[in-house]
Amino acid sequence: MVFHFRCFSFLSAQNARETTTVDVFHTANSRFVDASRMNQTVAPNLNISPTLRNFTLSELKTATKEFHASNKIGEGGFAIVYKGTVKSLQHRSFLIEVAVKQIKQGQLGYRTWLTEVNVGEINHDNLVKLIGFCNEDSQLLLVYEYMPKKSLDGHLAANSNTPLSWGRRLNIAKDAATGLEHLHKAKIIFRDFKPSNILLDNNWNAKLCDFGFARDGPQDGRTHVSTMVVGTKGYAAPEYVQTGRLTSMVDVWSYGIFLEELITGAEKSKLIVDPRLQGYSERSMQKVTLIAKKCLEKDPKMRPTMREVLEMVTDAIASENQQVG
């Protein structure tokens, strides 16, 4: 069945996105940032999980062919990412494909590196796995599992050669919600949830990545944490931009924007269903539209938790499967 009523009532959220002015800039201290080490080139006393490999710079130069431009697969404000291969610890004759993230120099670069190392201790199927790190000769590097289908935003783009079906988009939405819910259970707020920070493996399983701005959530009965504002324009919750008060509801807002993009296939669209979608369940589309609307409530206290969001997305998938079946 094709859903003919292709326009959705997200006008309040759209207006909020248009007036949001936050850009990616500062981060704030938390358990993920040891401010006493900010000016050190090497931090030998880091409390690193024994499950993480401590790579030498020589190993990673070899892995990436001296960080050759032909191996470059991505670049952001704080890092360049290269594809590479490293030897398996279990079977030394086997090579593993990895993504090597080279952090740009500077104090903020060190903060994001240290944060990603600490978050990397958390293992979950919907978080990109951190394999190891390197801190040598003023070089800060992170070694992640390689995600061959790259980031979600590329598949949602209008010029994508691999437009995603509605069923696949729903499964990605569930994976992303599961990853966020796991972070929230660990009292961690992502602060930069968006399609470009969702990577896809060969089986289209979605995993969250880029945790450099992650922050401890409120604890000991506190309602929020006051921080410098970080995030990406268009995805940061309005109350956070205006006050710097951080709660898990900031991630919920970002998830609502993400759902809009799954529906429309574009940023800042007129909120019309992606014309590339065919044969989807009208009921599941309506349910996802409602979830997005709930996530984008202006009052953060009215937004659902990520646990509740996950339950609603699972229900929408059941409706889609029932229609397809």
C-alpha cells in the first residue's frame, strides 16, 4: 500500500531547526576528560581497559600506508579517518580491516580523543567497536572496526545509488534507538546524534560512532548538567542551545530530527515522504511520524525516554512486517 497523505505536521520542529544556531565547538569537563592532563603530549597513566590494544605509531603508519591520501575515507572538524589493515591478535597471519582516526592537534583534540577512549570501553552491538588507540610522538589515534557501508547520511542523500527501503530505515531506527538507550542506561549523553554519526556494516546493521562530545548525564538526584553547548546545527535541542542545561532529552530531540530525515530523505525538507519509498505500510509511517512528533516536543519533560522510543519503534516495525507479510 502506498501512503498517499505525504505531508506531515512537523512545522514547530522545522521552525526550531531553522532558528537553531549552535555549531560544533567547545566541550566541557566530565569523567571523560582529565583536565589535569590537557597540556601533556603523552598520558601514560590513563586508566585504559585491558581489552583495548595499544598500537605503536609504526603499526598504524604501516596499516594506512603512511596515512596515504588514497586511504582517506573521511574528515571532520577534529579528525581525519583512514582505512587500513592490522594483524589479528588471535591469528597473526590474518589481517583485519579497520578505520584509523587521526585526531587533529590541539587541546580540544586531546579531549575528544580521551573521551572516545573512555566511551570505547563500553561494548554493545549498536556502538562502533573501538579496537585500540595510539598516543605517540604527539600523534593521537583511534582504531575502530571498519564499517563498509559507511554513514547513513550518504544513503539518504538524493544522489545516493543505494536508496534505502522503508523497512531497512525502520531497522536502522531501531538499532540507533538501541544504541542511544544503552548509552543513557550508562548515564552517558551523546550530544551529537545525527545520521553522519550512524555507520552501517555489510548487513546494514547500524552502529553509533564519534563519541568525542559525550558527557556524563545528571547524577545524585540532579535534574541536569550545565555545560558549554556542543553539537551540530539543526540537531541540538532548543532548550540546550538557549541554557546549556544538558539532559538525556537532548539526545531524544536529535533522534526526532533523525526520524524526520528517515521519512523525507533530506535535511530541512518540507517534510514530504521521500518519493523513492514505495510499498510501505501507511500505519507504520503514521506511527513513526507520531514518534518524531513526541521526540520534538518543545518541553523536554514531555518527550519520551529512549526506552519508550525504542518500544514505539519496535511496534512500528511490527506494523510494517504485518503489512508486508
